[in-house]
Amino acid sequence: MNERSFLREVAQALRCDERRAESIVFIVFQELRARLTPKESADVAAQLPVGLKKLWLENERPNRPVQRTHLADFLGHVRQRAALSDDVEAWGGTRAVFGALQRLLGSPTGVEGEAWDIFSQLPKDMKRLWLESARHL
């Protein structure tokens, strides 16, 4: 999957244009990456196409601390940063990005390969959303 098809998939899931989808992808990537170790973040980046890698690595620092927040905070950050109307929209946007990311990483269920490495670092409440995202292809 290339960057264009990734953004198109997210845009279609969210019923928005690709520019808006790219904004939501960027925000979800930033929030997800902050919850992963820098090493895991680098491992994910290595598997992304160039344009998505830029979105993923924006503002990354190799020695940053891992944010240990849960789903409610995650969705709140996505909602605020993406100027979404409520947490339901943030949930849908996050689910669309998580699902597209899993497919990009070659994980049909969200728990194979690199997707497993991401899943293993998420708190329980975020794991549920991660797994649900795989089921909404």
C-alpha cells in the first residue's frame, strides 16, 4: 500500500477529502507514536512509505519518554487537535487510521508482525480499539 492509497482508504472510511484524512492521519500517528517506545516507533517508521514516514516521525525525539495515557485521553487529544465535534468522531477517525495502518503493516487481525509490537505496548482500553479496527475493513 502506498501513501496515496492509505489516505484514500482513510478518507473513504471517514467520508471526507484526502486533505482532511491526511490531517487526521497525522494527528493519530503522533498520538499513537507518543505511546510507543522510541525503538518501536523507529521500527514502525521503517515499514512506512516515505510520505507516511514523514507524518509518523514529525517531532520525534530519540530520548523522549513514553506517554502512558489511556483511551479517553487519546481520543480527547485527537478530538482537540483535529477539531472534531466529539469523541465519537475521534473514535471513528482513530479506528480508520488504526485499521489502515494494520493493513499497511500486513496484519489482517491487528496482532501479526509489527502490528503485534504496537498492540503489545498499548493499555487494555486502547487494545480493544486496536482490535476492533482490524474487524472494520
